[in-house]
Amino acid sequence: MRRLIPMLLLVATPLACSAPPEKAADPVAQVRTAPVVSADLDETITAYGQVEFDVAGLRALTAPFEAQVVQIHVRVGQSVTTGQPVVTLGASPQTRLDLDRLAREARLAEAEAARVRRLRTDGLASDAEVQTAVAAAQTAQQASANLRRLTQGGRLTLTAPAAGVVDALPSNPGSLTPAGAVVASLGAAGRLNARLGVEVEDAQRLRAGSTLTLTGLHDQGGSAPTRIASIDRRVDPATRLAALLAPVPPGAPLLPGEAVKAEVVAGTRLGVLTAPRSAILYDGESPFVFVVASGKAARRPVRIGLELPERVEVVSGVRAGERVVIEGGPSLMDGMAVREAAAASTAAGR
């Protein structure tokens, strides 16, 4: 037993003299950063609506007498030229009765005027009675002639008064149309407006002349810059929105009836602190950023103001020139060592 103890001591001594294990190095996160800068931000309002014909450029074709629609020669959306047939009307049964009645009344009035003239020749009627009978005959003949001319013998074709696009055809072949009713509406192709719905409180902030950009909502929709022409602050009962009216520039790649989106500039904030939107992180509803200084990331709570698609106004929490993390932020912890990803890539290339 005495010999065994020294041997155990000899075995234990080298183990006790070995070096302690090295401490693991702190992790270093690769990030990308961008500076906080002072900039002017345009405050924009997004509105949606539709392209429509300018009301001032619409031309309505109306039925000059009660008629039946005999034939429609065009389709909604079709381009038409000056003088092109649009709708053919025929006299309704009531209009035909009126034609017959007025013609009969004109014949009777003429016969009565001839009878009174004979009586005057025989001394049985006065000059005043002759004048009255002749005037009545002339009135009846004029009424009959006017209706015949208006109906063109019972069949009338309405033509386009100017080149344009068919906007509406309210009637169908065979339908009865009252006198004065619109049977076709033509819009001027070069006179289009966009009607855009906006929240009532936003409409109060906007002014005629403010700039905006219209963009079609279909795939690869065209866009066109323009300005607000007027603001309709009446609230649409269906949408609960007010409306903006903006002219579509001639030649713009937007068509009547097309759904559009508009970005309206409501105002500009001058010289505010801004950071890339990707720098803003959230803990619940509380925004924060990571600021990089001396190779370490410091978590900072911030208060944000105006938010745009690419940049965000930072009201408090950072200073101009500080660099904030824009890539790699979600994996960071306060105080963690960091290095720029671009610098790491350069070193690896060497």
C-alpha cells in the first residue's frame, strides 16, 4: 500500500500541472449599416379610383320624339368618327298617331280657311274672321310639317357629331324611348379625368394644384404625372369617401374605365432626421434600432414620424451621422460585437 500511494501521486502531478482550457471568443455578428441623415420627406396620400370621360367633353344623343330603338350601330368603347351612324330610331305608335292627327288637323284647318274666304266673298264673314281662319290653318300646317321633318318620315338615324368614343348606350333594340331621353353618350378620347376616393380628413388637407402620379392597377399598368384639378368634399354614401378630380394628360397610357392608384403629395417635411425603413425593428409595438459604434451594437428605442416606403422619419433616439443596422438586426443583442459584412467579404477575398 505504501508503494501504491507514491505512484498515484506521480500520475496526478502531470494532470495538475497542465494548462487551463482557453475561454471561447465572443461572437461577432456580420451586419450592414447606413447613416442617419437629414432629408426632405414628401408626405403622400394613396388614393384609388377610376378613369372617366371629362363631363365637359361628353356629347349626348337624344331622341327628338317618342321613338322605338330600331338598330344600334356601335358598341360601348368603340371609337367613332364624325357623321358615323350610332342609333336608328323609328316612330313609336303614339308618334305615328300624332303624325296622322296633325296632318288631319292641317287639312281641316285649310278647308275651314277656304270656307271662310268664300263666306267673305258673299259678305257673310268679316276680314277678321278670315285672318283668324288663315292663321289657324298656317299653325296647323306648320305643326304637321315640323313633326314630319323631325321624324324624317318615321325613321331617323342619329350620327356622331364629332369623333370620340362610345361611353354609354342606355337603350336596347326594340325599347321605347321618351322624347328627350339619351340614347347614346360619346366621350372625347383626349379629355379624360381620374376620379379618386380619399378619406374625408385627407380631403381637408389637400389643395387644387397638388401634384400626383396616376398608375394603372393592372399588370404593367402605365403611369402619368398630373395635378389635382378640383376636390369634391361631398361624401359618397356608398364608400364614405370624398373625391379628387385630376385630368389625365393627353397620350397617357390610361384608358376610360381603368382602375388607377394615385400617390398625392400632401406636403413636404424639410430637414428631418431619416433612416432606412429596414433599420426599424419592433418589440411589440415599440420601435427600436441598433446603432453601431466602436464595433458594438447598441439598442436604442426611437420614436418615428412620417413613414415612406423606403425611409422613415426618426423623431428621437438617434443623431445625424450615426450608423444604424439595416441587415442582420433581428439576430443582434445589445452590446454584441459586430463588423460590416462588406468589410468581412473584402478580407475573405484577400
